[in-house]
Amino acid sequence: MLSRLHPALGSLKARLALAGLVLIAASVALTVVLVLRAVEARTQRAALDAELANAERIGVVLSSRLVSLQNGMRAATGELPYQRLDDPHALHDWLERELVLRELFDSVFVVAASDGRMRVGADVKGVHDWDIDAGNRDYVRRTILTRRPIISQPLVSRISGDAMVMLTVPVFDREGTLVAVLGGATRLESNALLNDLTRPAVDDHDPVTTIVAAAAGQIVSHPDPAWIMKDVASEERFAGAFARWKEQGAPIQAQGMSMRVGDDIVAIAGVPDADWVVFRSAPAEVLLGGPAAGRRQAVVIGACVAIAGGLIILLVTFALLRPLRQLERRALRLLEHEDDEDGWPRAGGELGALARVFRHVMKERAAARKSRDELFAKMHAVMATAPVGIAFTRRERFELVSARFGELFGYEVERAPGMPTHVLCPSMESHAGFIAESAAAFAAGRMIDAEKELVRADGTRFWARLQGAPVHPQDLDDGAIWLFDDITEARRQRELLSWSATHDELTGLVNRREFEHRLAKILEQRATSGPSAALFIDLDRFKAVNDGAGHAAGDQMLRRIAEVLGARARAHDTVARLGGDEFAVLLRGCEARAAERVAADLCNRVADCRVDWHGQRLQVGASIGVVEIDTSFPDVDAVLHAADQACYAAKRAGRGAVRTHGDSEGTGLRPLVP
């Protein structure tokens, strides 16, 4: 029985039928996989967006609550008897009346700005005349120094030993002198400010877990109170997301981010007022509705459909291709009797035409072999002495290579025939792309002349100039001839010259000429590309660095400033050094007000930048002029002149200032400068 089945299973019609079966199975499987992936991708995107919206909403709610608490404290300062800070009875009576303030916080206290001592306080036990030195506490010291409200990092209370967050506001007299600090403390374990935002839903099966953490990593709010004040990096469900957030630069922004971290979907949003971060995490399998089970079910259904369709094709193919059996047997005899005219099927229609094609092909093949042998003999003579690598290829395989080709790629010339051409390419994708490029050029009647990165036999890569043309332009199947030349060093020198022409050697930033070139492009496209802005930056006190620590220290400072500016810029922005201590930033798609905020942030970042140089700590500032690139500027010089004027106005306003061109009232931004 098996001996009878073997010829049938080895026949052409059986192989065609089986190929059809495999094709249907592959098509169904591919369709199922692609559809499921598309659905899963859309579902995951929707889940990411939904969780991101929830995280941002929590961040906004938390910011609003913090602002409300600060406003409540500000309102209370209006009745504070700051003239009688040394009178415990006056402070005691005032705090007794402030029932609303005491309801908002677990404890309230007043600190005198003159000596940093806590005069009075209130907690759940009542009002107390506290005489405690609070001047060395960070949140009190920062309030006094900055003269603005402060939200502290999570800390352990020295009085109660509880994990708490402190909110403070400064108290001023009528002359604007800071006289006291009003503070409120809220316990993290029982704080209504946070707990309702991270408390699980009533349904115990809610898959989402929400926590709030400080920028330094301490957990501020958690469904399990035991985690409060612990490091979020030790929380298994959020450790990966926290690490990814740190890699992104640890942004504290209301506009958050969402991502897939392992098997979880995580959304992150900042609470800028408190330097806190909201993390929401849930298993992706739950949020996406069980995609793994759906994939298994779809695969089973697809496999059944493919098998059923394949069996039908198999039966139909066997029935239709039965007459080809005789032609198949005669075609196999061509290997032994090429000129034998006997045994061909005498039939009309497609079978007769196919038999005539077979006989014609055999004659043409013999003629082609003779012509090819003559061509190879001529090519061998040329290739033996050629100074460049030469190779003849056909059907993506080498048929003949020169000695120089073997030296260039490290292959033995005798073993090259039959070797696939993809071994010279860094990847199969690059090989496929080059084959398509070559076929299109040859079909259009053009030669190939390109620079490509190729691979030697030992795995090393180099750049080569590659020239190729078909042997017969009318018949691309006859193969192609290729010339190879090593241009690695020439290309390196060319790229080095190109980079040096457009970049500043000291900082690696774009130089003035390239900056003006990119600015000119924006001016050309401003009618359709939307608003853009230019920042003109002049460093403050840089001359003092050069004079006091030397030019080497000045160069190091310029490199550090370049790093600071580059870290703040987006991928499509341009940061340039125009010369000396002057820098410029080109902000694409940025309106003037947004550019002012960027400029203010850059001022703060430059002010915070320190360079330790032989025992000295060097520091500079920055004055920035802002110009919105609109239709009022005819050319590059006009934009640079306006930016220079704005920067000069910032210089006159004092160090660390931002001024915008066209601001007739002379107003602008002055960032916080220490």
C-alpha cells in the first residue's frame, strides 16, 4: 500500500497541491496574526490613553487640593497677630478661633522669622504654646529664604514620629517684611488629601493599583499604608516603571506618559506643585480583555479553516493534473537524452504547448551554455589583472570573481562560485533593498554607482564604491557584472570635513553658519510651518571665569553650558554656539510665550550649573533675548538683530533675565536666580 502511495505523493501535482495547502495555511495564519496584532495594538493604545488620562486627572485633583490648602493658609494669615508674636496669649487666642484651618491639617504651627522658633501650635489635643527651634528644618528655612509657600518632601515628625508632609506660607507685615511662617502638617497614613485617590475601588477585583511618590522615590500614598515612606524602587509592581521614569529624566509635569512595562500597563503623571508623581499600574492581560486567550482561539479556528481549504485544493489538484503524469516522466528523461524526440506526449491544447516549450527550452539552453562559456573565457583574462574587485553574478549568486575581489573580501577565488551574494551585506534587509534598487535601475537602462557598507569574510565592515551593469540589458536573467573599490578612508575624510564645516569644535554644537542656514529655511517655510522662535543667549560673568581661572576653565564651562542647553532642547530644535560666550536656540513650532518659558527654564538651568576647577566652584548666569519668527522679518540678519536687541535689554535688566523682542513695556520673565 505504501509503495503505491509513494509515486503519487512525489508527483508534481501532489507537490502543487501540498504547496497550495501550505499557502492557504500560511495566508490564514498570517491574516489571523496581523488582525490580532492590530486589534491588540489598538486596544493597548486605548488602555494606555485611558490610564494616562486617569493618572493626569489624579495629578490635577491633587494639585488643586494642594492649592486649596495653601489658599486656606494664606487666608488665615490675614488675621494672624504678627505684631504680637512674642505674646503667647494672643497667638493662642488666634489659633483657637481658626477652626477651619485646624480642620484642614493634622497640626498647625507658627514660626517667628526673626529667630526661627515655633511660638504656638495646635493638633487634635488642642492648642499648645510650643517653644521649639524650627529654624534648622528644611521646609521652614526654604520658606524664609525664598519668601514663598513650600510643600516639603515626606518626612518623619520630630514631635509625633508620624510620616507627614508640611505645607508652609510666609507671613508679611504691611511693609512687606517677612515676619513669620505659618505651617500645617498632614499625616500620610490617614490623609484625606491622598487616600481617596489611591484607595482601591469598592470592587475587590479592580486590577488598577495607584500610588503617589515623591521625586526622590519615597512613597507618599499607597493602598497598603505599610508602604508609606518606603522606596518605590523596592515595590515590585512599580520598580520597572520608576526606573523608566528616571531614564526619561524624571519629569514632574502634569502632562504625563504611559507605557508597557513587562506584563503591566503603567501611566505616570506629575504633581509639579509638590514634586510628586502619580503611578497607576495594572496587568495588561486584564485591561486588554485577555488577548492571549483570544489569540489561541483564533489560531485554532484559523487552523481548521486552513486544513479544510487545503484538503479541497488537494482533491481538485489531483483531478486536474492527472494528464501531466506522462509529460512529467518525459521531462525527467531530458537529463539523459536531450536530443531525443521520442516519448513526448502527442496532445493538443495546453499539454501540447507545454511539450513544445520543453523542447524549445532545451535547444535554447544548449546555445546559451555555449555563449556563456565563451564569455567566461574572455572575462577570466580581464579579471586576472584588474586593479579593482570584479564579480559576475546571476540569480543572486556569484559565478566568477577576480583575484582582487578575493583579497578585498577575504574569500578564496576558487570557492566563490555558487556563493550567495547576501554574504557581502550587513543584513538580509539591506541585501533585499539593494537587489530591488539594482533591478529598478537595470530595468530603466541605468547602471548602478553607489556607496555601500559591505562585510568581509571575517565579519569586519568597510565602505565600498559599487558599480554594476547587466550583461545584456534586454535580458536581466543573464546576470550582471560588478566592480568593487574600498573607499573607507576617503569617506571618513569626507565626513570629517563635512562635520567640521557645520559644527563648533569646542562644544560640538552647530556653528553660526549652519545656524543661519537653518534659520533661513524656517524663514522660507514660515507661511506653512507655523510659529517658531529664536533665543539669543549671552552668558553673565563668563569673563570673570576666564580671568580668574584661565581659558581652560572657560572652555570647560562652555562645554558644560552646551550640555545644559542641549539637554533641554527637543529633537527637532537647533542649539548653536555663535562664538565666544554667545549661544542660540532655534525652537521649531514654538510660540513666543512658550519660548519665554523655555528661556526662563534655561536661565535657571545655567544658573544651577557648576564646574569644579582645581578647588574652585565656577558659576555663570545667562541673559536671553526671545524673538518670535513671524512675517515681519525679511531675512536672517533682521531676526539676529532683533534677538541681539532683546538680549541687550535682558542684560540691562540684570543678570539671569529674559526679554522678548517687541515688548514695549519692557516686561519679561526673570527666572529664579540663587
